[in-house]
Amino acid sequence: MAFEQDGATIVLSGHCPVEDAEPLLDALRATPDATVDLTGAGWLHTAVLQVLMVAGPTLRGRPAGPVPAACLAASLAASSAGLPAARAG
Amino acid sequence: MTNALLAQFIPEARELLERAGSGMLALEKAHSAEALDEIFRAVHTLKGTSGLFDVAPLTNLVHAAEDLLVEVRAGKLTLAPEIVDGLLDSLDLVGHWIDVLETREVLPDDAEAAMAGRVAALRGWLEAGGPAAAASTVERQAAPEWLGALPEAERQAAYMAGAPLVAWLYEPDESCFFRGDDPAHLVAQAPGLLGLRVLPQASVPPLETYDPVLSWLRFEVLCAAPVEAVTEHLRYVSDQVQLSPIAPEDLIVLDGPEDDAEVFGDFGTRARGLVATGARADLKAAAAALLGIIGPATRQADALRWIAALAPTASADALLRLVSAIDGAAPGTASTVPTAAAPAPAAAAPPPTGAEAPLRQRAEAILAAQAEVLAVPVEAALNAGRLESVRTVVRRCLRHLAPTRAEALSAALARSGDAAALLAVLRDAAEVAPAPAVAAAPKAAQKPAAPPAPLPAAPPGEVSEGTAGAGAGPARMLRVDQAKVDTLMNFAAELVVAKNGLAYLAGRVEQVSGSRQLGREIKEQYAVIDRIAQSLQVGVMAIRMMPVSQVFQRFPRLVRDTTRKLGKEVELVIQGEDTEADKNVLESLADPLIHMVRNALDHGIETPADRVAAGKPARGTLRLSARQENDNVIIEVADDGKGIDPEVVRDKALRVGLITPDQAAQMAPEEYVNLVFAPGFSTKEQVSDLSGRGVGMDVVRSAVRKAGGDVWLASRLGQGSCVTVQLPLTMAVTRIVTVEASGQQYGVAMDAVAETVKVPRGQIHRIKQRETFVLRDAVIPLVRLADSLGLTPAAGAPPDEEAVMVARVGRERVGIVVDGFRERMEVIVRPLDGLLAGLVGFSGTALLGDGRVLLVLNLPDLV
């Protein structure tokens, strides 16, 4: 398990495989005002990124690389717009 | 299918694709001019024939493949494995389109985009190999619409990176995580990744009901890399990706409301001057200054930002176009800058006037040929397809014609289905311009590939002639719809059954009228009809018989692709491909075989390094063999890989409770390995610790058993495994024996019956709950048919001797106690359907000669 929860802070560290998506989702459901600390996170699997996008928790730190950044940026846009926008294009 | 011409095209196209595909594989092994010619002919014919239909993407793709082959044939290009991959993939795509054409009569909607990607890849090799670039023949496709939505900074960076650029849209399918895909990772690793936008594919469920294992993202990606590199990177998800090579200019997508302030006019004049004098720094400064005073959301602001970013590097041409977009001057050039609202096709320049006249002449010639085609009387079924293809050709000619003529023709085209009207209009103009038409008509027919003109459609007769000439081998074949043969087969089989009625009749005549003479005559007549019916049945069966090579021929490709993916070296040896079996039997075999071959490659054969370490040659061998044994086809898939450890299988079977320790103690090692076929043996975790042999093997067995066959496995640890499939030669007519239990008659397939014996009651012993008897030193378990079927036992004292039918169930022998044996006969076993479909214990029903319905037992269900 690459994540630990300490009160309202969930710390993701190292490589987070697809298996982490479900426990992370459970944790975020249980803690609606959670802060997710990504400072120590390495690669996040798409499923994990998706959970972060849907739940839209407060993030601390950003994972390296343009792809996670683009995903998480999309999540911010979505949360500010209420619901995720339907497909663009 | 309403279009008879298209109906003919589809099987022909499949055959051509197959021929090209197998030629390609042969060519990769050893360069042979013959194989190359064969492929070329197939592809060329396919291109020519496809021109008859409205399938432009297909024709273009095949055309690109043909161009590549021309270069290979001329020795200017060597067939690297990547090129073969590309060609094979293209043929696969065409094959897929043919499938869609067959069901929907039109190409899938994404055909155009898919074609563009492939064509670009093929052309890429062409350009890399010989500078005789065919770029001019490829119409550049429009850039994807979503391009403008990418962040401007990323687009500007990409513009400066310059060609080659690829824009791709990746929509991973919902269940991709289950296959181990990580789409974000795949995107992050893409070559030359420059721009990216991530969106949800559709609305995402709220957090409460969210399912974390489904993928729902859509990635819009821009890469500065050759299209081949990106294609290669995405090869495993190619069905989820739309790839479009784009030009740097495509990236300049201007968005926002128009601002018609006067200041832009001034800027335009000034900027043109600056571009002309090459004062780029000043231009940048001017753009930046103007940006400071206008609203940032307008179209002009967008263009200004581009100018500011590109001023130091871009070509004068591109800058001038941007300037025009700002002040709206020189509309001719302005229109080439696409706007987000209306992305105009980038290269739609009208043909130069000089080339117009010959084109028009040629178009007229083609139209004259169409008129001739239409004038030939033809049967109604072909007529619809012919008219459709003529209409397509005429439509394509329209833009090369004189305006008045084009108008008249499109009016005629608008009245669909009216061949006479179209013919009249076509003829009309043939008289107006008779000279060029007559002169050019034969020329056009001779050179079907005259480049700039659309492909002229030759009369149908000519096409099939050309195909026959181009195709190798004797063409004395009849292509018949399988349904027709099946109908014939059914009648033949019914005749076989109906003639059985004569035997009953003979018996009844003897009983009722007591005339033995008449009965004998009927029997003689029965013998004659029997002989003819048998010959008829054999003859029809022979039509349905196909060589096993029909199934085997896909394996060279499968083995090649799989081993390339796995990094293994495997030699595929195919034996006995001439062995024939019924088409339905072979079709039922295809999927299980693919499964077994994949398993052998994936988990049986080791990597070259492991093989060398084990003292084996680095190159593994996979042997596919077929042979006929009695009324069965035997197919073997044998590898010389690491084999299966019977101990591991046994432990696993014990762990999941498939067998009890007692049973395990009684089993021989070779029986352990066959446990992999047991349902419930294979679970996901098995893949790693059991060399994955268990995965889906129960599916294989059930498929084979459904077709009336059986499958078993033999393996020696360290030396390899061999899966043997046994299938009946034909499934149409079954020889059965009828047995009686509790006054009811049932049929049992003769294949399953080993022998029939009478067993005295004293020799039947009871071991635990099971009755058994000893047959030639072997203990055989007994099953009472009446009990298994839940019938009340026959009244009266049990007989002194039991009639026992010793049957093979799987590879076991079982004795089945019946009340008596009746007759043997040949019947068509019809599967149970409708309400009876779920009935366990019966494989189907058969109609007897006297009109009764007989239930045919499925022994494995009963034992």
C-alpha cells in the first residue's frame, strides 16, 4: 500500500498502482475534506488519477510530468464548473 | 444485400486479402519475386475492383500499399519487418472494412481518419526509401477539430518544433485497466510529447457511485515525432486511437469574436511592410504593443499572440497569412487560415487552368464509357449495383466538367434509381463533344490508373475477366453461398432418413399382408435408394469438406506477431494441412486452436535465454499437425517448451477442491495434467505459478465437446506439451444405435459406443455406491440408464443378465445398463432449441423413419 492516512491528510508516496485506486476512493469518501499530499508520490496510475479528479480533494504538491498535471488541472476545472463538462470538440 | 455487385466483391476481396497476407509472410522469410508478384497482383486487383464502389478510403489505402509494393518490386525499397507490419495492419484494416461493408454496405464512419493514419505511415516509408515521393497524390486531410482546444503555448511550441507532427486522440475503453493498461503512462511515454489535454469522455458519475476500475478519460495529444514512431508506440491500443499527421500550419487555430476596429487595418499595412523588409524584431514589438491595447479574447488577439511568438522564426508566408487574418484583407489568403468555428480544408486550391482542358476531356471520355455500360442490358439484380457504381463515377467526374453539363448531370443524379434519365443525359453530352469522347474512351479503359482522374469503371464483364487473368491458378471454381450447400445437405440428410422408412414399410408389408415377396422387393428397392442416397450424401459432404489449412493458415501470422511481442523465437511447423474436415467442424475448431497456440507461445515455450540455459536450441518449435483417424480428425498442438509440472497441477487441484486426496492418490501423473481442463481450475492467480496453462482450457474443452469431440493433454516437464484435439469429420449425419430403457427408446451416438456385452447379475459388484463389473481385467463402473433419466424401472423380476453398453465418455469407459438394444441407423441430430434448449442429458432429437421423434443421449451429462 503506497498511501497512509493521518487524520484528514492522505499521503501518497512512491509508485501508486491501480490497486490503490479503490482504497483511496474509500478514504476520500470517508473524509470529504481530506488533503492529499502528493509531494512524495512517484508515478500515479490512471485509475488513481481518475479518483483524484472525481473527488477533487485539496492537493499538496504536484506529481512530476505533464500527464498527471494535465489530469489534475482538468479536475480543478471540473470542480469549479460544478460537474465535469461533457466531451469537448 | 441489395447490391449484387457488392455481394460479389466481398468474397473476392477477402480472397485477395488472404492471398496478399500469406504472400507477405512468405516474402519476409525469403525474398522471392514470385511471392512479391502475387501480392502485387492481389493488391492491384483489389484496388481496381474497389473503385467500382463508393469506398474511397479503402481504395486510397490499397493504393498506398500498392505504391509501396511498386518500390519494393523495383528494388528501391527493402521489406523491413516494420514495413511488413504496416502492410499487414493495413490489410487487416481493409479486412475489417470488408466485414462492415458486408453488413452495412457502407464503410464505418471513422474509415477516413483511420485510412489517413495508415496511408501516412505507408507513404512515410516510401519517402524514406526513395525520394520519388508521392506526397502530391495524397490529399492532406483536415486537422482534427479539437486541435484548437490545446493550450496555445503548447501549440506554439509545437509549431516551432516543426514537422513531423502528429495529433492523436486516445479514448481508452472502459475496461482497459483489466488488461493492465495504464493510459496516462502510455501517453506520458509517447515520443516527442508536446501538448496534452485530458477530458472526461462523458459525464462522470458522482463520488458516491463512482467505480474506480473503469476508465473514462480522453486524451488529446500532440507529438513532434514521425507518424510511424507514434503508431508503433500505440500499436497495442490502435483501436482506441485516432491518429492524424498534421502540418505546423494546422496548429494556428484562431478563436474568439471578430473585432473590426480600424487599428487592425493600420497594423496590417505596417506589418506587411515589416515582413517584406525582414524586420522581425520590429514586427514582434508591434504585435506586442497592439496586444497591450486590445481585449485578449478576440480572434485578432489570438493572431497577434501567434505573430509575437512566431515573428523571429516563422516563414514570411505564414506571417502574412496571420496578418491577413487580423485586418481581413486579401481574402484569398485569409481563407487558408482555418478558424475554430469553420475549419476549412487546408489545401483546397482549385486546379490550375492549364490542366483543366485535358481533365475535362478525360472526364467526358469516362462519362461516355459509363453511358456504354448503362446501355448494356443486364438482369435486374445486377442493375442496381451497376447503376450505383456508375452514379459514383459520374459524381466524381462532376467537378471536372463544364458547369452546364455538371448541372444537368447532378439533376439526373438527384433522381436516384432512374437509369434511363441518367443514360439520356450522359448520351446527350456524348453527342455534344463526340470527338474527344470516342478517341479517349479506349485509352481510359486501358489505363485504369490514370492518376489524376477518378478511376473509370469498366463494364462488369471486363472486371471479372481481368480478375481471373490477374489471379493465379485455375479459376474453374464455383463460388456458392454456404447456405445453399447447407440446404442441399439438409435435403440429402433427410433423404437418408426418409429411406429408413422403407425398411419399416417392408416389415409392415410382411406383417400385414403376409406377402414376403412384396416385402423383399421393397427391400431391394430400398437397397438401391440407399446406395444413391449414400452417394448423394458423400457428394454433398465433399463440397463442405475443407482442408485444415483453412484454419491453419492464420497461424503463421499469429505466431509471428505473438513471438515478436513476447521476444521469443519460435519456428512454426505445420503438418497435414491437406487433411479435410467438414467446414462447421473446422469453424468450431478455430477459436480453441487459437487459444492453445497462444498458450503454447505465451507459457509453454521459454525465452531464448532460458532455452539456452536449459540446453535446448534458442529457437523453439511449435508443431501444428492434422491427420485423419477413422471418422475423426486429430489435431495436435505440440511445443518443445518447459512443459507442465504434474505435481503443481495436483496441488492446485487439491487446494481448490477439484479432487479429493483419495482421488489424487489413485491418479497417474499424466492424469494430473489433464485436470487443467476442469472448469474452475483456472483462476487469475494461476497465470503465473502454473505457467498459465490453465487459463481458459476448460473453455477449449467445452467448445470441442460441443462439436462432438474431445481434447486431452500430455506433457513432460522440461520437454514440452502436446494438446490433442479429436473431432468428428462431419457433424451432419450421425450414426446412432437405439437402446431401450423402461419402455422408452433413446439414441446413442455410435462413436461413443465401444462394445455391447451381456453381464450376468452375479458378476456385478458394488463398490461403495457404485455398481461395477470386470471386463477383460478392467473394472468398469456401471450406470443404470433408467436411474440417470429418472424413469421408473421396468416392472417384473430383474433379468438374469443385464444388457450393458460400454461407452467411452471422455477417455474413460463406462458401462450403461439398458433394457435392450434395438437398431442402428443414420439420423440427423437436431439440437434442442426453444423450450427444450436447457434440457440436460440430451444432445438433440432425431426423426425416425416411422415418424417418431427419438431423443439422442448426451452421455457425459448422464455419467
